[in-house]
Amino acid sequence: MSRFYKSFLIVSWLFLFGAFTSTSFSQQTFYVAIGGNNGDTGGQGDPWATIQFAVDNVPSGSTIRVRAGSYELTGSISVNIGVNIGESLT
């Protein structure tokens, strides 16, 4: 196998790995709702139950949408840099 071909394969692999990880794990939107479940995916149809769980489990660059309702907080919430929290209109 030629040196050029090996280099091409390595660069291609790194490019694909970077493309998949950056789109798969950043800039996602997660949801929290009354009646949600922290064992779910946090997706629009499978929201999490608590704001703190969402804050602790989303990657930087994500958005957490909180659906209307009364949420009981047991303490303060620390939000990671790069995570946005806002209301959900859905």
C-alpha cells in the first residue's frame, strides 16, 4: 500500500470522525416536561423529567427547552458554558 494511499485513508477517517461527532453531539435540542422520564432520550417526544438532569447530561452547545409547568427545585442549578435554556412552545 502506497504512502499516499495510507495518508489519504487516515485523513479521510479523521474527517469523517470529526463530521459525525460534531454534528451528532453538539448543537442539539433537548426537552424537559412535567411527566417526562429521566430514563428517556430527552427528545421532543421523549422529554426528561427534571431540569437538573438535563443540565447535567447535555453537551456544550446544546439547547434545553422546558415545557410549561411547575418544577420543584431542591437547590440551585449550575449551567455549563455553552448550554442554552429556554421555554418550549411545543
